[in-house]
Amino acid sequence: MKYRSVFDIIGPVMVGPSSSHTAGAARIGLVARQLFQKEPEWAAFHLYGSFAKTYQGHGTDVALVGGILGFDTFDTRMTESFKYAEDKGVSYSFYEEEANLDHPNTVKIRLGAGKEEMELVGISIGGGKVEIKELNGFELRLSGNHPAILVVHDDRYGTIASVSTKLAEYEINIGHMEVSRKEQGKEALMVIEVDQNIDEKTMGELTKLEHVKKVTKIHD
């Protein structure tokens, strides 16, 4: 592996050596960890495009592992993430995929713990910024750079309105919102980017709403 000196850290808030291949990868891993809501027992990283070609030299591998362990982009433990994963008993594997996708810096992350599994597809768009393109088969567009909530719900009339009304009650402003569903009338996913982190009380109130099955959040 790869890099072990102070020159591997660029600036106070971002791991190096590459903002897109390292800091962006760390952010995708961290978003996956936040959405999974627990430390995984195992992780599989499927790398596409330039991620697949340069992931070892650019530290994409240690950044992804650090992210799923909960390390933020500025965390100095990032370069030792393999060791921390081993200490915690978290296994991981990397797969170099040959498929040509729309964006060269793409990774599919699969996480598991016990019977729970999650799959996420993210891209690093440069400067440490990322987009989440898919979650458990739902297509979405999530920046990963702003606080957000993800609401899994039954595809029923009035559910979107009830969630937005509850956020308005707590004076939470919505910056971006979209809904994805695999099939009409079945399960749907609501993605809402907001202007501030959501507290646990609000999360609890959202969970109690009719037709809402699960609520998770991404925070700064």
C-alpha cells in the first residue's frame, strides 16, 4: 500500500493525493455507512473506469474502506483504514469491472451485517464532491454533500405531502426532492435534501407517518 507520509494529506479537510479518487471515494463510503446505519461486517467494492485502473495508486481503496468505517474526508486515520478494518473484524474485497458506465469514477458498494445488506452506486465528480446514483435498485440523484433524508414508503396517495408537511412543522427547508419507484403502487423511495441536519425527534416523527416504512439520514 500505497502512501504513508504527510504528503498524502492535501489541506486540512481532505485526504489526498486526489480530490476525486481519494476524497470523493471516502465521501461515497461515508454516505454508504450513514445509510446502512451500522458498522458493516463485510464490504465489496466494484470499481469502474478510472477507479478500476488507478484505485491502488491514488488511495481509492483505503479511502473507500475508511468511509465505510465512518471516517470523514479529513480524518487522519484514513491512510491506516485497512488496519482499522482488520482490528474491527470488517472484511472487504475489491473488484475491477470492465463495463463502460456514464462516468469514469464510479463505484458500487455492497455492505452486509448479519441478514442485512445494502447496495449503493456512487460517482466522484471532482473536488471531493460526489453523487449517489442508485440505492438498493432505486435510481436517484443525491449529492451526498448536503444533509438529506431518505424515506422508504408505500407508493400511496398523500404520503409525499405528509412528509413535506411534517418537515414544514419543524421549519425545515427543502432544497431538492425527488421520488423513485420500481413499480407503481409498490415500494418507493423519497430523497429530500435539506438546509440543516435533521435531529432524532424529527426522524422519529417521520417514521410514525402512515405508509412510511423506514427513514435514514445523511448529515454534514
